[in-house]
Amino acid sequence: MNIQFFRENLRGQLQKKKITLSSLALQADLSEDTLRSVVYGKSQDIKLSTVIKIADVLDSPIDDLVGRSYYSEAEREIHKRIHHFSEHSLRAIQYFSEMEEDLALKHSEEGKNVIPVLCSLGNMKDGMYGGNYYVETLDISEYSSVLKEEADFGLKILSDYFEPIYFLNDILICSCTRPPEYNDIVIYFDKNGRLYIRKYFETHLEPLNGFGERIPSNRYDEFTAKGVVLRVVREFNIEQYR
């Protein structure tokens, strides 16, 4: 174990989570003198039982704490989020991950570059939450290198609510990592998981079709941007309008 990394990491986590040594000692059932020797460098030999107790209090994987993690930062964040999920939620995640793995392997063998496309089984009207999704894939192999690098997922429009901006079966190709900029169209979810598609301005979020709610900037903390729309794939079918 890299003792110096462990010390620095521990100090950083205590500061970030605003936990004092005395509080950590109490929660971990360790003496404060022991923790001081760990944090301030007097001890060169730290017991595994001590590390485990500290990791439990900090809700941190031991490998991350001691600098032996084999996972990327994004993978560690996923692990942290699912740690407290219910069995039902974990089974759903497992189902989708297995499906994504199968699709990735299949398309990798075919030499394709694909992204997952979320398709809501529920109502896609403004401020509504479908509750359940199924997943399709979109082959972006022939798209520009810039788009392939930024594209993370797609959202399929399965409602006529967003016309004339978006039509039934349009696929919005989105980036999870690109921050919203002026005039971008962004997919938002509120704290209850309801879906909103808005045009971003510094002062407000503008509804696309003029009928949804305009959201002022003082309410931005109620919403989380899940994806900035990079491009629309239009699959127009005249039969759906006959």
C-alpha cells in the first residue's frame, strides 16, 4: 500500500466531507491518537482492520482509498451511486448492462460504432415521466469523427407533442459531458424524474413548442441536464400521418 497516497487521500476526503478526526474516530470505533498517527505521518504500518473501518465511515471502496483502484473515475462514480439501490433497481441495471454488453460485442464484431437510444414506454409530453424505457441502438459509424467522439446516447421521440421542432421517431443524439451553451437544446430531468426538453439561455429555459413552462434561472437547481442535443436523426414515415 502506498502510505503517502493513503494519507493525502484520507485528508482530502475528510476535508471534502467535512468530517473531523474526532468524529471519524467515534464513528469508526478507533482512538483519535491512532488516527492522528495515520493522518500526520508518524505511523508507517497501518492495520487492514483500521483501513476497513475508515473506508466504511467514508463510504469509500478500500481500493480507492489506498490508491489501488482498477476502475476509472466514471466507473467509481457509478459504483458509488448504486451502492444504496434496492434489489429491484439493481436487477434492472443488471438487465440493461447485460443487454448493452451483448449489443456492444455484436456490433464490435461487425465493425460498427453504436450508441444506445432510449425509448420511453410512457407519455413523453412536457414534464411527464415514462417510468420505463427500452433500448435500441443507432449506428454512427459513418458520422463525423467529432460527432462520434461527443455522442453518448440517443433519445427517441415517441410523441407528436414536440412538433414542429421534433417529429415522431426522430432520434436526438446527445452528449452527457458537454455543458449547455447559449441556444443549445438540452434534455433535463427534475428531482422527480420528469422529462423536459428546453432551449438553454442564461436567464431561462425556453420550451420548444411554446406550450410548456418557461423555467427561470433561479430554479435551475431543480433540474439536471442529462444531455445536450448534438444532432437530430430524422426517420420520417408518411404512413404515420395518413
